[in-house]
Amino acid sequence: MALEPELVARFAGLVGPGNAVTDPDRLAPHLVEWRGLYRGRTSLMLQPETAAEVSAIMALAGRTRTAIVPQGGNTGLVGGQIPDGSGGQIILSLSRMDAIRNVDAAGGIITVEAGATLQAVQDTADAADRLFPLSLASQASAQIGGVLSTNAGGTTALAFGVARDLCLGLEVVLASGEILHGLRSLKKDNRGYDLRNLFIGAEGTLGIITAASLKLFPKPRGTATAFAGLASPARALELLTLAQSRLGASLTSFELSAALPFQFALRHMPALRDPFARSYPWYVLLEASSPVGAAQAQSALAAVLEDALAAELIGDAVPAASDAQARAFWAIREGMSEAQKHEGGSIKHDISLPLAAIPQFMDEAALAVQSVVPGARIACFGHLGDGNLHYNVSQPVGADKASFLARWADMNDAVHAVVSRHGGSFSAEHGIGVLKRDILARSLDPVALATMRSLKNLLDPLGILNPGKVL
Ligand SMILES: Cc1cc2nc3c(=O)[nH]c(=O)nc-3n(C[C@H](O)[C@H](O)[C@H](O)COP(=O)(O)OP(=O)(O)OC[C@H]3O[C@@H](n4cnc5c(N)ncnc54)[C@H](O)[C@@H]3O)c2cc1C
């Protein structure tokens, strides 16, 4: 049921003038997600400036049984940040809460508000001669609150872990309106249950994150980047083992791509150039970092690639000759999601697998895909070092987009069945949201599911926090 004007006015009175958005044109971009899969309705978006305002909003939401949908940068890929179609839910945008509260370079901690973008946090760390390693293609828009609420992974998880591993403490507004002051800056702290980890990855269903203290690392003094062309995922895994044994923690990224998404990026981003003279069935983008300098990183990476060539693990390797070329290599990798949009419908799978299972998974999943839609094109790429693949399936050339997308659930079932056979996960880093809610309900261990439902009831007994998402 749509929001009553009187209710809109009461909520609007809790934030400063101009911070209750009701203009349909200003609301429109917040009602559709990046892929256009989910569209919602609302007549109100609140943009609070302080945790106290968020607290007042939640208290009123409880009294009036109004559903609140937290939204950060709206780059989430599972529909979690979009209100439903009833018109009765309010968007709570954290965008104005974007202050950097404190940078403790020596202690390796940065404390930021939830609306700070990932890019802003990286830049602030960099200015303090520190590294905040989490890196996503969406980082210019994605906000820390969203990044933590989805437990984002990205291209550096191999060396530094996922968002959860980078967070020391949280400030959270609970459904009751109470503020949980958990902005700890201690690396060791065993005072009871780890409440912080309840809210990380909860996709706004257990509380509203308003600030976070995050870990900083020494800034590398140099990096080296290279693309390798190779025959198969099995070879890529051998290359990963070799690179890890030689480079250890200095191997900061190891990204795999099949030929198709690589070609899609080159085709649809005309400024990019193919680094190779011939094509390969698979590609790996490697990055090594050094605490000493670029020359050291380059020679260490070059030695790995020479040995890989000699052992015929790879067909060719192209080291980036300059920072500009390294950025161009990354642009190919980061352009893969966007480029798929130009190839018609794309059915997504954000999966993770035990590394050893990946070659066999690839063979079996390819058959599964063809059994659902013959001629469908597999555009698989991902963070191989973490066993995380974006196993995306583009429509056959010339097919009707709507009919292809109508097979989304069948395709998911077929691919996830193979994932499950190999002990993998159907949700690696993008979360559950609406997109995978039903899959979670039917495939998670019943005891785990019941425990999650108990937690939700405990923390949000009225069901006002992002209802219909995750569970
Ligand atoms: C081009 C592209 C590339 C991407 N690459 C990656 C990648 O490599 N790895 C990866 O993990 N993800 C990736 N993503 C997905 C997305 O960027 C991440 O999920 C990101 O963490 C979402 O942040 P956001 O601020 O946009 O959150 P939103 O999309 O606004 O919200 C996401 C979820 O978090 C909740 N939420 C948001 N803010 C808060 C808050 N303050 N408190 C409580 N709940 C909140 C929302 O309700 C929603 O459920 C990519 C997306 C795009 C478009």
C-alpha cells in the first residue's frame, strides 16, 4: 500500500529541509538497479546526515510499521537495495553520511561513515601513504555501508581478504532505533560474541550500518601487471600454484577470463587494444606488488612468467610496459561486465568452487548450459585465486532477449546443480537480495536457515528492515 501523505510528512520532518526526496525524477534512478532486473516504487527517499537521524527514522518506522530499504551506491547486483512494487517502502539513502571521521596511519585504521565511496576511502588512505586494498569495478559509486552489507570481494581478496576481513568495528542503528556503538579499533578483542560480523553481509536486513572502522595496510612501492594467454582453466590453476609459491603474499590479483568476455570488452570499448598477436582460449591477468619498488615487482613477475612459458603452462605473456598500459589491461578486465550488456541478454551466476574442482566444473557446466539453451554463449570470468567465477551466459547470437531471459531460473538450476555437485556456493560475493532468496530457502542447510530466521526475528521483530530480502 502506498505511503500516506501524512506519514511522508512525519518522516520528512526527521531529516533536514531538502533531504526528504519526493520528486519522481530524483527518485527514478534509485528505483532501478544496475542491470535493470529490478524496478521498485516509492514516493519517499530519506537522506539523513547523522546516526541520530537514522535512529529517529527507525524509531518512527517501528511505531508506524513502515518498511525501510537502506541504499548505498545502488551498484548491488541482486536487487537488495531496491524497494518492492507496493509503494509502501521508504528508501534510506546513506549518501550524505560520507565523512571520513579519522585516519590513523600509524595504527593502520581508518574510520568512515557508511556513505563514503570505496574510491574516497582508497584515495584518503593513499594520501596518508597507506593502502585500503578492497577494489571493485564499481568503486566510484559503491559505498562502504553497501560494501560491508554485501561483504564484497573484488580483485584483491586473494591477498587481503573480503570486506569482512578488512573491518574492525561498526556503528549500527538497530531496527529499534538504538545505536550499537561498535567502532572498535582493536585487532584483538574477544569481549563476547562478534556482533559486527552479524551485520556484515546481512544486506540491510538486520541493521543500518552508519560508520565503520577499517584496516589500512602499508602502501606497496611498486606493482607489476601482466596478461597471459593460455589453453585451459587447468593450466591457469597450475600457473596460480606457481605464482603463489614464488610470490607469496605479493601476488595481489589473479583474474581469469575465457576468450569471449575478453573479446566482448575489446569489441565494445574501442579505446582498448588486444595485447596479444593471436587469440587464446583463456586469459589470466596477474598483478604483483612490492614493498621495495616497481622494478622488484616486475622482475619477480617476469621470472614467474618465464618459467610458466618454459613449462608450457602459458602460450604467451605480455607484461605492462607502463602504468598506462597496466591501467589499460585492468580496463579490459573491468569492462567485461558492462560489455556483456551490448551482447543482449545475460544470465548471471556468481559462484565459488574448490579450486581443484574448477576444470571439471567448466566441462560439466558447459554441457548443462547447452542443454537449457542450445547456442548460448558462456562468458565466464572471475577471481580465480578465490575460486570465484562470474559464470555468465549470453544469449545465442540473434536470439530474442526476452525469451532468453525467461529461461533465467532453468539456467540457474542447471548450473547451480553442477556447482553443488562439486561442493561450491551459488552466492560467492554479490549476496542474496531478491535474486537468490528462493534458492537460499530451498538449498541451505535447514538448521542454518532456521538460525538465520531466529536472528532476523530477534533483531527485527516487526520485519521493517529491508523485508523480502535474503530470507
Ligand atoms: C560494474 C560492477 C562491478 C562489480 N564488481 C564487484 C566485485 O568485483 N565484487 C563484488 O563483491 N561486488 C561487485 N559488484 C557489486 C556491488 O558493487 C557491490 O555489491 C557493492 O558492495 C554494493 O555497494 P553499494 O553501496 O552500491 O550498495 P547498494 O547496491 O546500495 O546496496 C547493496 C545492499 O546493501 C544494503 N545496504 C546498503 N547500504 C547499507 C547500509 N549502510 N547499512 C545496511 N545495509 C545497507 C542494501 O539494502 C542492499 O541490500 C559490482 C557491481 C558492478 C555494477
